[in-house]
Amino acid sequence: MLIQIDVTKLPSYQLGLEPGREDGLERGLATGMDRGRMGLLLRQLRVQFGPLPPELEARVQAAGGGTD
């Protein structure tokens, strides 16, 4: 006989997993926004100045912690 358990009602879920999940979602959204801004900046620089030197692209990406 199998017993079905609703894990969302367990204290360990409510105290640890759910808040951790929410924190992870917030961090993921923030990272995505940062990468989007980084990509936009690089695109604007390319439109304005043409192809960018690889060193400049690397510095911009390093400053934002993301990739294009």
C-alpha cells in the first residue's frame, strides 16, 4: 500500500525548500536582467562604433558578470 504525502505541508519544505526556491528565482531573474542590459549595451556600442575590440568586449562583460 502506497501513501501519498503532500510535501508542501511538511515543515522542512515550508522552512527551507520554499524560501530557497524563491531566493533562487529572484537571483535568476536578477542575473537575466543583468545579462540583458549587458547585451543591450554591447549592441548599442557596436551600432555606434562598429565592431568592438575583443579586449573591450571582455572588459564590459567582466564588469557585468555576464556574456552576450
